[in-house]
Amino acid sequence: MHDVNALRDWRFSIDPQGIAWAVFDREGESQNALGRRPLEELAMIIERAEQGARDHSIRGLVFISGKEKGFIVGADVREFDELTDERQVIDSISQVNGYLDRLERLEIPVVACMHGFCLGGGLELALACHWRIATRDEATRIGFPEVKLGLFPGFNGTVRSIRQAGALAAMPLMLTGSFIRATAARGMGLIDELAPSPLNLPWMARKAVQRGRRSKPAGGWRALARLWPARGLVAKRLRSETAKKVREEHYPSPFRLIDLFETHAGNFDGMKLAETRAFAPLMLGATSKNLRRVFRLSEMMKAQAPKGLAFKPLRAHVIGAGVMGADIAGWCVACGMEVSLQDVNSEQITKGIGAQKKLFTRKFRTRPQRDAAMARLIADPTGAHISRADVVIEAIVEKLEAKQNLFKSIEGKLKPGAVLATNTSSIMIEEIAAPLADPGRLIGIHFFNPVAQLPLVEVIRGTQTREQEVGKGCAFVTAIDKFPLIVKSSPGFLVNRVLAPYMMGAMQRLERGEHKEKIDEAARTFGMPMGPIELADTVGLDVCANVGKILKMAPSGPNRLEEMVAAGKLGKKSGEGFYVWKDGKPEKAQPETPFDALELERLGRELVDPLIAEARKVRDEKIVESADLIDAGVIFGTGFAPFRGGPLHFEAHEEKSNVAPLRRTAAE
């Protein structure tokens, strides 16, 4: 028998009532993740509980977190790359599943107490327990994010979630990787009881043990989807819905999960074994490896905010209530800040504030929460609130003189220590800061449209910018749940600089007579979220033309882009650009004969060549600190195919592979 009093990641104790408490508090980590040592120690706890059940010294076992803000965020992704062949993966996972089976078979009640994140492997551990209690707190989130890493649940979570919630609820949860609130999880059957607060969890767990609580599996209509032929119909519908969002050749894991369900969900014991066999090749596949890389890159970006910084932004002031400025203000409010919104046009402020109601409706469940958010978004036509703000962001017209005059007029009004930032997308920070008494104070905080969806924010450092201001800018960006990327002031910074040659190259193909639908479909075949022509329409053709001029990449001579801008056909925002837009979607002509798959693959690779070439130049010019961070910025700022791991990683991998790279274009 192992000594459960000498554990490093768990604290184990038995109280006078005979209830065993397993407190997960992983050593040296801010969050609990199920790595090798925590799992080995979990096995020791289960062994001790088995012995206590036999000799009646333990009457129940409770799992609870020692971390203030979360239960378990999942398996430790950092250890995944240590497994290099399928046999290793199967043996490793089978061992953990053996632990959870033993836990589930315990004769004493086993209770899981959840507060904060309970994700992936953490939820799988909870599902192996007999009773699950979660706080109804807004911070508590339940989910299976494995699909975002190119996987599906591997600790028999597929089986246990379908058993508890039924396939119609459990399968979409696993297929989308979405997080749900505890109340929704309770309605689905994944959670058995809701606690008002974390303080109530121990008392409620004690009551559950005393009453011998055991969760009931899904019954009635929820269980019907397991039966054939209903299972086949459900699988067909799931495949159809999933195929609308992702391509199987790019993201195989959701499709393998549907196969697993369709083939094995009628026999849970068989499905457990099949889950492990299907999981192993996915874990070793290129898609999962690259998506795990993207996860690490996101963690690397978060780490750019300096630790121990005294700067805690609570109030922001945004100048410019156009779409971008208003959306920046709305997002900051949605993240808990108080924001004042300034514009010379009061009607524009009213319109900008009104446009945030959609965001607040999505972010906040109750009317009081939405009303509180609206109250934190303050109309400020005269800039009276500037002196109270921790962060002041300019988001006015993209004209150097206008920005310079604005900053000169407000510099003296800022409180000491406040961040002064421009949301410029293309103008050099040094030029904007030139007339300031303290040019070292100005930074760029460049958001991308739509603000609520794109996670990247470029934090721009001018040649005179003080490092402390850059650090505070990164702290602000992480405070509003975005990823900061530090970029040197340079035309186009990173994202616009790599996007411009990609989009302009596509427009040159249009000028030569290639079909826009074919160009866009080829880009999606490569893995881009939308094609470059549709993207140009979405960004705005006037913006594309302006950026093209600034970066000296605009098409020479008369061209369709300039003609459309002159005619007021600006893309999605005007209802017509290269495409006609109806209900927010472009109308696309269907080809008389389907595009050739190999031709689309070749063209898609050629389309991204200019983007990759520009990313290399950014790396060589040291505009961003490292190649990894360039990959991160391009993925999170442009949507560059995440399953390819970033443009520089993709190119390096392509050149190392046995398959010769497709023909390069002259753009390189």
C-alpha cells in the first residue's frame, strides 16, 4: 500500500465521519491538469479508498480542488508529445481508464465537487464519480475541448457522457468543444446538483455521501439515440452539421467520433475499447500535433504580459465611435471594465453604444447583467472622462494629421501612469507620436475586425516607446481576454503586412481573368477560413486599397479594385463589392462543372505563397521576436489554417517532408 500522506499533487485525509477527502492542488502550478504524477497519485488514492471500503474505515470519497479558480482544466497537454507510437498511447490511456473504472466500481459513494473550469479529462474524472455537484457561479464551465486539439475525449468520456446525458446532448458538446454553464450541464444530466457558492460544496458533498447518492443514467427519449436505426439517423445528421463547419481532410477527429458513436454506442463496454483504438492515431497525427502547437503558442502570447506588474486597468476611454471604436468599447465593457466613448458626432456615439446590445445579449444571461453592462458604457462627447481612464485608445479616421492633433490635445489630460494608445492599422507609431511632449508614452493597440471574434491584438512598439508602456499594453490586452503580440512599428505591422500580398496576389489573378469563386474555394481547400476575395469584401475594399498604397502593393494602372472603390462598391458594408451581399452573406455563382480537386489544392498552395514569403521577411527583419510568435500572430490575426501550425512552421515542415513542395510562384 502506497503512502497517501506523502502525495505532492493531492492532499488526502479521512475525517471523523469516515469521509475521505481528495483535494487536487497540483504542486507549482496555477491550475490543475492531469499529468503523469497526478494520475499516479490518483491511483494511490483509489487504492486507499478500495481498502477503506473493504474494512469499513471509509464511507465515502470526495474529490475537490485546492485551487481557488478551477477544478481540472483537462489532461496535461505538455506531456502529449512524449508518446511517439500508437502502442504507447493505447497503453498509457488504458492504464488511466483502468483507474477510472476502479473508481466507478467503488461500493462507497464517490462525489465530485466542481467550481470554475471542469474540462476534458477533469470532466471525465467527474463522470466516473457517482455524484457531481457544481457551483452555479458564472465562472464554472463544463466541456470537452479535445476537438480543438484534433482529438476527442480519451478517458472514456465519450461513453460516460452519452450514458449520462444521452447522445443528442453529449455528441454536440464533444463535437463543438464548447463550454457550458453548470445550469445547462445540470439540465443535460452531466451535473446532479448545483451549489450556490464554493463554500457550500463540502457540506453538500457530505450530505450526498450520507445519503448514498448515485446519479441515474439518461433514460426515456434521451437514451433512444443509442438504439439502431435511430443511431444511424443521428450520425448522418451530425456528419452533415459538422461538414458545414470543418472539412474532414483538415479536421478528422469529429468525424472519427461520429464513426465511433455510430458503430459502437449500442455496446458501452465495446465502445470504451474502441474509443482508445480510435484515439491513438489521432493523437499522433499531424492535425493534432499542429493544433497542440497552436495551443502552446496561445500560452506563449499570454506570457508576453509581464508578471507582477502593478498596473490593473479598470477604466478605458475610447475616442472614435465608428464600428471599430464602438466595438472596442463594447468588448472592454463585456470584460468587466467601465468605458467612456467619445466622438465629435453625438449621434454616432448613440449608434455605437446601441450596436453593443447584441454583444451584451450574447455575453450576459440576465437582464440585470445586461443593464449593468449598458450602464458601464458611458457616452462622453467632450472627453470629460479622459482623466479617469487607465487606458485611452484612439480609433478615429486613418489620417496622420488628425491623429497627431488629437493626441496633442489630450496628452496633458491623462492621469499619471495611464496607457496612451492608437488603434492605427498602418501608420508608424513614431510619426503619430512626433508632436507629443512625451513620445515614449505612445503605443499601438491594434484590434482586428470583428473585435468580438478575433483573439489577436497587436501591441506596437515605436522606436521611442518605453518598455514599461508596452508591458502595460500587454497587461490591458490580457485583461480583456485577448492575445497580445508585441510588434515593432513598421508599415503594416505583422497581420496587415502578410495579408496584403496574399490579397493583392489574388486580385491580380482576378485581373487576369480567373474566377473569384475558384480562387476563394482554393484558399478554403488549403484551410483558410474564407477566400482572399471574400476577405477583401469583408474588410472593405476602400481599406484594402488604402493599405495597398501604404505598403506599395496596390495594383498598377487602372484596375477593378480602384474602379469599385470609386463607384462606392466597398464590399460587405455597402452591399456590393466583388460579390453581391445578401443577409450578410456573399452570393456565389455555382460552376457549371465542379472544380478539379487537384487543381484547387495546387492553386490554394500558390495563393498562400506571398503570405509565407512576407512572414519570412518579417522574421528576418525581427519585426516580431520569434518565428513562433509570427506563426501565432498570423493564425490568430488572419485565421491562417490552424491545423497547419502557422505559415513558417508549415513551410519548414513541408520542406522536410518526403513530398516535394508544390511549385512556387514568382511572388516569392
